[in-house]
Amino acid sequence: MALRHAVLAALLDGEYSGYQLAKAFDTGVANFWHALPQQLYLELGKLEKDGLVAGRQVIQETRPNKRLFTVTDAGVAELERFAAAASKPSFIRDDLLVKVQGVDRIDAEPVIAQLEERALTASARIEIYGRTLRHLRGELPEEEFLRQGEHIGPYLTCLRGLEFEEEHRDWCLRAAGILRAREAARAGP
């Protein structure tokens, strides 16, 4: 997947400025695609040049002018093409796992601390995803929302982010606990 497809998918819900798109990425898309604001602005320019998004200038009196972007018919067609193509299998690429892999031969304490920090970060994201999910479904119970609610795509991707972070938190805490217990056993009574 290219950043362009993530940007096009994020813009499907309406017209966004680059700033608003960056915020949308932070709260929704970031659970499956990371991009810095500068990358988003650059990608918006490329998409506009390719005719996949249309931008319009908004004049503001008390602030700098801004550009708002929407997906064009060509952009929707590109997403259709992308959606029809076979997806590549996902994989984990995480420097913390490299550190855990080598923990038998290195000082475990910094690795344990990083695992615990990662668990705290995951816990904070779990709270954000929970709030986002509640906001998306409104007053509907989850099962009813899943059957008939609007914006099911963002909901499902947010749900995946929540489940990923819960599993990640649990693994980090378990791994840190195992390593801490092994360190204590090595140190003796």
C-alpha cells in the first residue's frame, strides 16, 4: 500500500485541509498507517497533480489562507483498483523485538524498561481508540452499530487498532514480567 491510498481513504468522508487530514491520521488512520504531517502535505500535492484529489483555496481574514481537498472520481476509481488488488501479507517490523531477541546476551534492564514504557503507550492508545469507537457509534450498542451503523470502515479499522494495542500491551507486560523474574532468579536470594 502506498501513502496515497491511505490519504484517499481518509478523504472519503469529506473535505479536509492538510492540517485536518493530519489530525484525522492521528486519530484514525495512524493505527494502520503512519505518516508525518510533511509527508501528508507532499502527498496531497502529488494527488492533486495526478487528478486524484481536487483542492480549493479558502481565504481567511484572521488566519493564513488554507487549501481544502476532496477526492475526485478518478481518486475513487484509484481506490476501487487498489481495493480489488490482492493484499500483501502483513508482518511485524519492530526494533524492540530485536532487543528482546538479543536479551540473553545483553543487559535486560533497559529492555524491560522499554517493554513497560511500550505497555504504557499502548494503554494510552487503548483509551483513545475506546473514545473514538464510542463517538463513532453514538448511542447505538456495538452489535447494532456493526449491523447497520454508518462509517463502518473507520469503525472496523479503529476496532483493529484497539485490539492490536490490547494484545501489544498484554505481551509487553508479560515479556517484562518474565524477564524481570529471570533477572531476580539470577541475582539469587
